[in-house]
Amino acid sequence: MKKNEIDKPNDFLKLVEIKQNDYLYHDHPNDGIDLFCDKKLEEMGWHSTAFDFITYRDIATFIEENCEGTLTFNDHPMGFNGFVEVDDIIQVREDVKNFIIKKIQENKLDEYDEDQQEALEFFNIKF
């Protein structure tokens, strides 16, 4: 992923407003990553968090390290602030789904609660 650092916080905030319909997620200093703007990725994220070992941060880190796109950010003393635009959302969805499935399979549990069972069904995972 390409990285684009914007030095001035006000310039960055203006860019966030301009790009709000284009980015996949916004990593805000107060809230972190609490939502994927793509409905299908958001659904994957929501289901995956039924497991304590997968967070939105994990998914975002995977995207930033393994998918094509641009991370635009401002890193200042008051906190990191960034957003990600991806080049191919269909490929990102597939890659993220495979990442989540692999994490769930690697961390097999003895028992699953109702939310985890629903997530297993959503990702079509059978043990």
C-alpha cells in the first residue's frame, strides 16, 4: 500500500471531508477504526469480532500490509489520523474474508457461543 503523509492537520481534515465517500475506513485518534464504509466488509468485520482474537484494527492492519491502495495520514502529537482508499474492493473483500477464515480456523475453540456460531455460519466454516 502506498503511503501519503499530510503534514498539516487542517489540510488533512479538509481532505477527510472531501474523500469521505471514497475511503474504506477512517482511523481517528479518538475512536480508532469502528466502521468499514463498504457494507460487505463491515458485515465481515462485525461477524469476526464475535471472536476475541479478531479486531477491526487486525483487519485494517491486514489491508494496509497486503492490499493495493493508499493510506493517507497525519501523524502528530495529538494522535494518528488516517484513512485508506483501496484500488480493487472486490479483491480486498476476498482477501479479508480469507484472512478472517484462516484466523478463526487457527484459533479453534472447544465451544462456541451463539454469536460465534452465527459467524461460523456466515463465513461457512465447519469444524
